[in-house]
Amino acid sequence: MNTKHLLRKLPSCLLGAIFAAGIASTTMVQAIDGDPPGLFELEGNTVEDGGAPGTDWNALYGGATPANLITFTGILADPAPQTIYWKGGSKDINDVTDWWQKDGSVPDKDDITNAYAAAFNNPADVCLNAGGTAVLCSDASAVGDPVHEAGDLIVYFGLDRYANSGDAFAGFWFFQDDVAISGSQFSGQHVARVGLPGDANYAPGDLLVLVEYPQASGAVPEIKVYEWDPLDLDGDNVATNLDLLITQSNAECDQLGGKLACAISNLTDLAGEPAWPYTPKSGSGLPFESFFEGGINVTQLLGGTPCFSSFLAETRASRSETATLKDFALGGFDVCGANVTKNCEATINQVGDQVDVAFDGTAVNTGGLALYVELEDDQTGSTIDAVCFDVGGDGCDGGDAVPAGLNTLPASKATFTLGAGETVRYEGSYVVTQFDDQTSFTDTVSLAFFEDASDTVPIDTETAQATCPPQGTPGISVFKDCINPNIANGDTFVADIVGTVANTGNVKLVNVMLSDTVFSFGDLTVVRDANKNGVVDGGEAAFSNGGDLAAGEQLAYSAQVSSGTPSHSNTLTASGANFFDNSDTVSAFDDASCAPNLNPDLTISKVCDDTIGGGTGVQLVIDNGQVVVEVGNVITVTNTGNEDLVNVTISDSDVQTLVKMSGGANLSCTGNSCTGSMDNGEVVVLQQTYRPDGQNIIGALTLPGGVAFNNTASAAGTGVLSGTPLGPLTADASCVLCP
């Protein structure tokens, strides 16, 4: 027996009798608090339990979006003394337009601190097995027709209150109109039932769930569900405007999946809950029976799925339909909804004067009610070319089914009916023939949805935007060379770095950056190489790092090497981004190296000092009453290479003192040696005298040809750039006494 369809045909008085008699537990599976469908945990707390299926309020508050969630009100805070009912017309039996509200106080046990509701789309058909347990209809043990059908609307609701000092009487309204506070009253109004379940024109009315949470020992909650039916179409209204659909006297949620509607409270103190701001009158966390939650299968109860827009939680003076209303919390609850996504791709035509844009995306009915949809793109000249159920994921190829009522395409707008939970693919296109650097290639597709095609004001409009600049083919190249290597001042290597950076693609490059492993950008002279000769010419426009480079445009750059290192090597890298897609980047590099021709050299010569001994360099002198020989030499050391010399040492083993006559500014002489450095080309002249020991002066005077005195000078050094050691080089001089 198809129980769902039976429910739609039975009058509500019989439905109430069925549930009061307990038939629901064996003839129906109301798995709102079990698995399947495993959507939500109704166990009397706010946290997800590890072993239980479904989500919970803390997770939703934290931003979770579980599968099959249609909408969540959020946590609707209602701090005292905010929003209470007042005046006699504020009762559930009266229309919203008769309600009055203000800020004020209510009994602590009736003071709502927060309220919340969530709607889910039942994901699959649920059946019974032979033992009466809920299983998926696809399970091998399933028997009979589905008792929950895929697409059924199931809503969960709850509230927390300031004090737990007594029984709680709560109500939860689900409105199809946008109900909101308007001054001291309310805007919006109730939507009434049209026809009866099973009629061709049937449409459900607004829904009211009344829950009594008694505090007596062992007490269980009672639930009553009503439909707004001012015409009393089936003749059994229990109060003005209200048709009682069911009464559940033993409605405590038990996770067994055997109730069409159920509710539960926290029967113990809950430390650390809830996650949202909440302060009880006494105690901490959630004190005993301060939190209430419940759920119902709306589609099963009403025999159809209404398009809810608003949610209101209320506290009441008693269980009576005519009870005085106390506190309330109100918020949006858009059960009917749709989403739209968009992707696009643009290409430059071969001529380069046109961009062809193709776009596609999905339109999804996220709610529990079929919607009439109008889909269009805001780009001038845009068309919707196809809409389909893209089963193969290969686009609308002509073989895919299309949604009901689809108009003839291509057209500027596509109109069709989108069933609950259905997803379609759409495809469209447009052409851009005029564009410049400021063209964003961004446009928006809009999806307006209505309850049916006769409506003129949409329930809502969703939009999706996509940016799809043409891709083109970006490219960049780098050339680099090191020329004119030389030595300056004997200690500095100098050279010229030259090169080019060229846009080799067919799209403009933006954010073009030049970076070098040695030079900063400020060290480089970079110009737009207008004549493309690869040279930095006078009058060419300077290029700033991060600038643009048109397709085919070239930069020329130069830099000066000045280094104390006898070689140079560096790498220049250039990068840029596709003008139409900044994420599409290209880069290239080139390196260059060069070294000077280093020729370190050093010479030394030594001669007899012609200013001594009549030009012989040897003379006799009296020292302390003795006649001694004194020899004089002149030493000349020359840096004949092209680099400076360091670690220079000039010495003579036989002399007592070396005296600089010229040059040698960077030489320091002490005793018989001089040390320091010499510039390239520098000439150092040193004078020395010495008095040989052990010479037979008298014998020398009688020898034919005189006596010759010999000694050796040496010089050494190291090239400052090359590090090449030179020497020691030596030079001798033979000076004759009495030739």
C-alpha cells in the first residue's frame, strides 16, 4: 500500500485517529530521527554524536553544509526584552496581520533565547523490511511501496529558553509568505490551503507545529501539526482557521525511525553546550529541559510540498489552539531555492579583431518544490543556445533530454520548469568586436525562479558571474651579452652588458618584470627599443619595471660591470602575464659571462751607483779611524703588466738600508726590504749602499784591474685581479774598486 498517497486522500480527522491509535508505528516509516535517511540527530543535545547519523545544530552554526541541506535559519537570537507578543489578537487562530509585537518581558520559562530551523531534501526512497524497520527501498530486504519518497521535505526545529522552571508550550510556524516585523505589527500574511490532497489544483497552506514539553517524571512530549485552512475545506477544523493534521501523544524522538513527527528535550544538564552565545538564568551550559528540538516530514503530512519563506518560533500560555502567545523569534527560511553556476571561455579569432565567448553552467533546484525558471545572460547580444540534462557530462549534444516546458532556443532567455532537486546544464554564447585594455570580459547570468509560470514576481533571483578574457598565446624571449671586457686603473674589471627582451606572443604582456642575479633593476638602463636594433639609443622611451609590453614589442637594456673580480657572469630573467588572464604567465632567461685579458708582469734591474767612486759605485771611506769599502747600487723595479700588484717585496741581502728615490708610494721600506703594492706601469727606484766585510783593501789596491764587489737584489708580487704570483725576480750588479 502506498501510504503516502493514502495520507493525501484521507481527511485530517482520520489521520489524527490513525496516529492516536498507534498505527503509524507499523504502517509508516517516519525516519526523521533515524537512519535512513540519517539527515539530522534528534537526541536532545546540540553536538554531533560520533556513532549517530546526520548533522546537529552546533555543526550548522559552525558553517557546515551537509548533503541534502536546503536551508538553515541560522541561530536566531532573541535576547530579552526583544520582541514579545501583545494585544488580544495575537493568537495562532488569527492571521499574521492581526498580530502585535513590542519589546517587553515574559515569564522566564517562556523567554526564548535562541531559535533555529533547518530544511532537508530526503535523498532516497525509504521502505520497510519484513520486521518493520526502515531501510532504503534499494535494499534487498525492502518490501512494499515507498513510505518516504526521494524529494520529501523534512524540517527540523528547536529553541533554547532562559529558565527551566516549568512546562514549556512552544509553537513553530512555517510561512510561505515573507513574514517580517513591521512597526508594532507584522507584514506578510498566511497562505491558505487550496483544494484537498489529490485534487489537481491542490496547494498546501502554512504549517504550525505545537509541542508541549511537560516536566513531570517520565513525561514525553506531545506534538500537534496544523495547516492554515480558513475555508475548512474538509469540514473538520478544530479551531478557527486551523485544520489539525495529526496528534502525536507519545512523540519523543527515539532514533528508531518510527514517528512521522517527534520532539525531544535535554533530560540532563549539558556542559559546554551550545556553541552559540547562551546564558541561562541559573547554572551553566544547557540546564535540564532548557533546550528543545523536533522534526516533521512536511511532504507526508501535507500531501504536498509548500514553498516556505519564513520561520517563527513562539512560546504559548498553554497547549490550546487559542492560547495567549508569549515570546517569539522570527527569521527567513527559504525552502524553495535555486543555484546557478557559470563558466566561460573566450578565443581571439585569426584576424585578431573579434573575441568569441562561449559560456556554460548549471541551474540547480535546491528546494523541495518544482520551480518555473527564467535564465538569461546580461551581455549585449548574448543567447542561451541549449539547456539539457547532461547525463554523459559531454555537453548538450542533441541526444540529451531537456526540462519540461523549455522554449525554442537559441534565444535571449531560456524558460522551463525545474523539478525538485533537478540539475540542468545550459550553454550560451556572444561575440565581442570592440574591446580595449579596460574590457573585463565579465558578465552575469541570472536565474529567476517562480512557483509557476503565471507568477509575475519571482521568489528570488540567483546570479553567477564569470570572467573569461581571451587566452591568446603569450610568449617572451631574452637575449644577453657581455662585451668590451677591460681593466681600468689596474685593479677594476669593466665590461658592458647589453641585451633585449621581446614579446614573442600574440597578446599583450602585463606586469613585465626584469630581474638579474647581479644587477638591481636600477642598475639597468631599459628602453622601449622602437627601431628594434637591440641598442639603447638616445631618445627612446624608458621602461619601468612592472609595465606592459605589447605583442611584438621589444626592450633594449644595458648595464656597466665594474668589479674587483677578474670575471663576470650573470643571468637576466624576464616574466610577464597574459593581458587577458593574469594567471597565465611566461618567463625566459639568458646569461652572459666574460673576463679580461690579464697580463701581470714585473721587471727588476740593478746597476752601480754612478754618483759614487767616480762613477764606479765603489769608494773608500774612513769609519772610526779605519778605511772601509762602501758600495752603492741603484735598483729599478717596474710593474710592466696591466694590473696592479699586491704582496710586493723588494729586497737585497747585502745592504743595510734601501732608500726610495722615486715611485713606491704604496711601498714601505724597512732595513734591506720594501713591501706593499704597485700600480700597473709604476716604476720604483731604490738606492742602496753597503760595506762589504772581510775585504783586503790593501791587496785590492795592488791587484791588476781592481777588486769587484757583487750582490743580488730580488723582487716579487701578485696580480691583484688574477692572483698570479710573480718572482722572485733577481738582478745583479758588479762594482769595481780601483779599476
